[in-house]
Amino acid sequence: MLRLLGTDRLIEQWVAALPGGETAATATILGAIFVAAFVLDAFEIIFVAVPILIPSLLIRVPDAVWVSTLVLLTLQTSSHSPGSCTCSRRPIRTRAVNSRR
């Protein structure tokens, strides 16, 4: 749906307009994925954010293996950060002790 609305082309234009070359573009996309992990699960990021963000980055950065490794490390690191762990876990419920059986 987002590709039908032209979001991929918009993101591609934003990444192309970033000053600083390949390093700045890579850091910006990885930072966006890291921030998204505070709200979204890793599977949601893989199915929603990666198809929109990573193709525009691969146009600018020639090494796809290095970019995919950095994205996977960012997903792994951000899923274990304190903010995402406290938001995604349910509170522990204690079972009420019933005296009658």
C-alpha cells in the first residue's frame, strides 16, 4: 500500500538528498530502524520498514552484504535495549491463593 502511494520514491529522494555520502545515509537509516524498534517488533520492522528503507539505501551504498549485516545487528541490538523490553513485556500476574478447594 505504501508503495502505491509513492512512499518508496519519497524515501529514496530523502536519502539521496542527505549530505555526508554513504556513511550518513547508512547511519540515518540504521538510526531510524533502531528508533522504530522501541515501538515495533522485529518482524513488524522486517515486513514494514525494511522494504521501504533498505532499497533506497542500497541505491546509494554499493555493498549489500555489509548493509544487510548492519541492519541485522541493529535489529538484534534494538530488540534487547531497555526501552523495548519494558514496553513489550506484560506485567507478571500473581495467582490468588484460594483457601477452598
